Amino acid sequence: MITLEGQVAIITGGSRGIGAACAMYFAKAGADVVITYAHNAGAAANIVSKVQALGRTCIAVKANVSKEKSATIVVEKTMKQFGKIDILVNNAAIWTFGEIGDFPSAVWKETMEVNVNGTFFITNAVVPHMKKKRSGKIINITSTAGQRGEAQHSHYAASKGAVISFTKAISTELAPFNITVNSVAPGWVDTDLNAGLFKNKKFREATRKGIPLGRIPTPDDIAGPVLFLASDLARHITGEIMNVNGGSVLVG
């Protein structure tokens, strides 16, 4: 029942992890895809090839979405290639360590620039095009950390909390234009972002046991709910924070 046939999606941070899984799911559902990447051109090219193998068009744009000009270029290139934008998935983010009381301000600033400003800049550039055609789906990837906090990662938690509030605020603002805005909030996910931590088998097992469903999710487990929110099956859902954490954090 889920189809994105004929639609165009921008997925930031689409060369790896959750973003790459979303690109593949969207392509399988019939969408053409634009992915952004920050550094790894090879990984981005690999996703482009995989999407094209499914018979869909995919372009990769090197971009630092935390810079307004760079985010605007992504949107401009998408409009030039496809003439419209139906879906935006704000996935690009960073997760680093920071202990309060001994916290480099540069680390805090970088996290806010990428996770918050990056989401704002590309959303701000996309919305006029969605308003013009009076339809669109925006899905922001946040985190359970943005709802409950996360020790040693207060900057990450604060950034995701900001994006959660941003999601709720603009969902009502954009509803008259038939633009829905939602968030998917994962807990732990088995991605390369967490690969270093999960090399510790004891930590990995403790993490798994802390999840009531008894498994650490893959990026595909997150991409599925994102695909649902991008589809017409979710046409009456907006301003929602969908928790995808196996029951480990029960918040609304």
C-alpha cells in the first residue's frame, strides 16, 4: 500500500546509516532521491548506484548543511534536476562526547550548528517550494536523548530537544498548506556512528538487554517508520514524535 511513485525526496546525511537506509526504502517505494554527504564521496556514490539499480534517479550533493549557502545549493540543485520537492528528511547530525564543567565551547557550537542550524537552513529553503504546490512531508530524525536527556552528551540532547520543539512548532504553522511535519526519535541504533562503542561486547550486550524487545535495531528499523510518515498513510499525522526504541524509553 505504501508508494512514493513520482515523488522527489531530499535526505540529508544520506550516504550512511539511517539516511542511506531511508534512501533505499524510498527508492523501493518509487521515489527519486537526492542525498547529501559531508566527506565520504565513495559511500555516497555507492548509494547512488544502488538507487539507480532500482530504476530510480539519485544524485549526491556534497554539502555542509550547517551553512545556509550550502543548504540552499542542495535545494537549488534538486529543483533544477526535478522541478519539485515532495519530501524532506533531516537526518544529518553529529554525536560527540562532552562532560559539563570541562566542556569545550567549540564542541557545543559545532553540535548546535550541524544538528539544529542544519535542520533549520534546509527546511527554510525547502518550505517555499512545498508551499507553492501546497503539499509536502518533512520528517526530522531526532532522538530519545532529546526527550529524556543524556549524560556526557548534553549538547546532543539539547540539539535534538530543539529539533523536537521545532518540529511541533512548524507543524501547526505549515498545516494550512497541507505540509506535515513529524519526527522519528530512535534510541540506540547499530550504525557506524556507534561502532566504536559497540566493539565493547559487554557494553553492546548491556545495551541490548536494556531494550525490552531484546535487540539493537538496524538502520532499516528506523527507515521503515520514516517511510510510513512520508507516505499518504500518514496524511493525518503532523507534529508527532514517533519513538522507535524497542520500548526502552516510554515517552510521548
